[in-house]
Amino acid sequence: MFSLPAAQSFMKAEGIDGWLLYDYRGSNLFFWSLLGESRAPTRRAFLIVPREGEPVLVLHTVDQMFFIDFKVEKRIYRGWEEMRAIVRELLGNTKRLAVEYSPMGAVPTASFIDAGTVEWLREVGYDLVSSADLFQVSASAWDDFAIDSHQRACVAVAGIKDAAFDLVRSAIRKGGAVSEYEVQSFMVSEFERLGLETEGHPVVQVNGHSGTPHYEPRPESSSPIGLGDWLLIDFWARYPGERNVYSDIAWGAYAGREIPEKLQSVFDIVKHARDAALEAIRSAWARGETLAGWQVDDVARGIIATAGYGDNFHHRTGHSMGPGKRLHALGVNLDNLETHDTRRILPRTGFSIEPAIYLPEFGVRLEINVYLDPVAGPSVTTPIQNEIVLLV
């Protein structure tokens, strides 16, 4: 839910005079997040959020019906010259203007304004800055409702994790096995039983399949999970509603009493990387410092690289979590691989920490969720796996 007071407070603190959100045919996810519901207009639209006062929508006369339900002041234009004149009138004496722009294209999830519109705004004298952190504090932040929904989801998801491992354990103790697809289907049935929703399907990976990020079993190609096998599960769920926040975890288990030395070694390295990333955030908080997403990624990635597995860590260390349509929210990611995420890790935002090592014979990924409480600081909201679960 968008908070105008939070946005305006941040703009005042950061010396930003206004926020201009530009959309063309539904192109700007930030624009529609602020309005609360996506539509499909056909012409250019602007949402102007001033440092003081109420927001104003600028839209084409043909598109009025697309915006009729939004309780925002509206200004209507017909031609492009009139459009530009209205935008400049509403911006008034604005000098420093936040837009959905990321310098050098570093953060794609905060880059929705086109180059031509940027050129026009600069030509008429505006100093453009990225709205990435402004969006975080005003539209991606967790309110009390979101926190409560996440905590309830965490309890349910942890229970499903335990039940899935018990399903495999029971089959092995009876001298049999259960397939990856059967475990996945069981987890989906638990979602339905508990009234949870998800996006996609649970990831259930045995042995070499876990060496491929986000492999998903299929009925026709699912492998059995039996004695001596390594099992990795990664799944996410929440209670229905876009104000709610997912719980998202990854855990690993071994179907034997003696854990292979290499498996234990890789598990310990990934665990060390996860814990070091968390400690970096906690230490910064204690010092009164704010880290960017790329800095935390560097911490986890550095540990894995030092251990000799740098080329086996194929994705970012963590993704944004928060209210909205998707599991991966629009806030800061812990990432200096896929992108150079310069966004700050700010209070009332959440994210995953999930470093990994992927090898041909197996892969290890350990995932926790973290919420940056404005009083208590970084708080882990999910169970933390410190030892390999045994399935015998």
C-alpha cells in the first residue's frame, strides 16, 4: 500500500522536490503499484507526487475511463504540446525530480521511463534522480498487516517443510522411495488444505537435479528419492491477498546416517556465506550504517569464491520480498552479479538471503527471509537450517 506521508518525508530528507511517474500502455510497475491496480490505457500518463500536497494524474482524454475509479485529482490533455505544458505547470519550481531511472541501467526493476522522455525532462532543466529508494520506503515497505501475514505464512510453510521431509522419511524407512513429483504434489495439496496461494510450483530436487537452479519435476521425468540420496526443496506461499507477504525457504536433507564429506563441506560453505551476509547487515545496523544490495551480495559471493566455488554460484544472493502481486517484490535485491543493485537496505523492507553452490552431482541452497525492523533491526522471520536434515 502506497504511503504518501512516507514518500513526502523521504523526499524532504533527500532533497527531492517531486516524483514524476511516467507510464505508457502499462509499462511502469511503480506507477500502477502506487495506484493499487493495473489497467491497460493506450496513451501516455503521468502521476505527479509533490513534496507537499496531493498527487495529480495527467492523462489523455481517450483514457479517462481507465482511471475513473482512482480517487486522485486528474488533468486531461489532448495533444502532446498540451501534455508537456500541463506536466511542467504541475511541477512548478521543481528542480530535483525523481523518476523511474537507474544510472547506467544498473537496476532494471527501477528503470521504466524511456530515454526520449528523460531527454525532454533534462532539456527543460530538471535534475533527474532515481526513484528506486523512494519507491521502497513508500510502496514496498511492510506495514503491520503485511508483517502479520508474513509471520503466519512462515509458520505454515515451516510445517509443510517438515511434513514433506516426513513423507520421504516414512517411505525410506519402509524400504521404498517416493518420487520428486509425488513430494511436489503433496506440498501443493498442503497449500490447498491450509488455504495458501503460491506462484509456480515447489522446487523438489534430488541429487544431480539440485545442481540446476529451480529444476522442477514433471510426472514423466521425476526421479525417486531413496536411501543415500540428497534432497533439496525450495518453495514459497502466502495467505491470499496482495497486501500479504510470502514466506520463501530452501532446505536440504540427506537420506542416510553418514553424510558424505563433500556434501557436508559444501553445505558448510553455503551456510557460512548465508550467515556472513546476515551478519554484515546486522553489523551495519549496529553502527548506524546503511548497506546497498550489491555490498551484501559481495560478502556472500566472496566467501563462496574464496572456497573455490565462485563459478558455481549462478544467481544473486537474495531477492526483494514485500506486498504486491509477486513473490519477488520491487525493492532491493542482494545482487552484484545479475545487476549492480545500488538500492539501500532500508527499514520496513524485507528480502531473502539464499546463497548456493551448484555442482554436477548435487547443489546446496539455503534460504532464509529477513525483515529490517525499524526498532529491532534485521530480524530473521523463517527457520534457519544449521545442520543437514537426516531422512533415516
